[in-house]
Amino acid sequence: MEPLKYEKAVSIKSLARTGWMNRGVPPALAETVAAHTFEVAFLTLLIAKTLVRRGINVDLGKALTIAIIHDIPEALAGDIVKWSKERLRGVEKLDEEALRDLGLGSFNELLKEFEEKATLEGALVKLADHLATMLEAKRYLRQGYNVSDIAEGSASAIKKLLETPTLSQYRQEVQEALQELFGKNTSL
């Protein structure tokens, strides 16, 4: 087992998310990767617990683990914006290597489930990831920052995600869970 580089892993507490700063949000106000990770984990918890109450078998421990580790590779790689990630080849390998270098290589399979949306838990975290980004974009929009492209991109990604084989079978339950959490008339 490789030694854990704890201090390096938790450096995401002070790593501002690049996409916000690219759109004019000052570094002092930009959401950090760790703040985003917390919101993703919290949303994952709320959505998963709601689905469990509706009779869907969700491994909550696995889902929360994925949520907590999904952005840890950014401690080494930095916060690479979505546009760049979509155009770079081998980003998944970079994330795998970063986890290994941080002493967290045993989590690579879970990270893969997240990236590939291969399991219900991985897909739920991906949903929470897009949802957290969309909610943060709406907060910045209310403050007058022009981040509408991020809000719209996240909303579109959520719709696409609900059509994936992993989540489409639970689409109604997931939508009901979101309505339960955010209200029927709330426009996410």
C-alpha cells in the first residue's frame, strides 16, 4: 500500500474552481474544489436516502465514497475546465495516476464507476456533481456574474444523464426525489 499524502490531498480546500474565475468571479469569491465536493456529497446523501425510502437499493457508503473522492485528483492535476477535459485524451489516466500518487490508488475503480456512470452509485454522484455546479451557477447569476453557459450546460448534462441506461430505469424516482428536495415549482 502506498503512503497517503494527506496534506496534498486536502489542498483542494484552497483550490478555486477555474470555470468560475474564467467568467469573472474573483478568486476570493470562487467556489473551491472542496466546497464543491461537500455539496456533491451532501446532494448525493439526500438523493440516495430519498431513493432508498422509495425502495431503490442504493449502497450509500459506496455513493458517499465516490462523492468524496471524485475531485481529489485535482489536488495534483489542478482544476481542469470541462471544455479542456472533453478535448484532452487520457484525462482518466491522469486522474488514476493522481490518486495513485496521493496514496489513494485503491479508489480508482470507484472513480471509474463515476466517470463511466457504470453503477447506480456512480451515476447518482455524477448527477449530484452536475446539480451542485448548476446550483452554484445560479448563486453566481443572482450576484450578477455571467455564468449562464455553465448553468445551461449543467442542466443539459442532467437531462442527458437521466437518459443513460444506468439512470433511465429510475428516472421517475430520481425526478420525484429532486422535486421532494427542491419543491415542485422550483426550477433547478
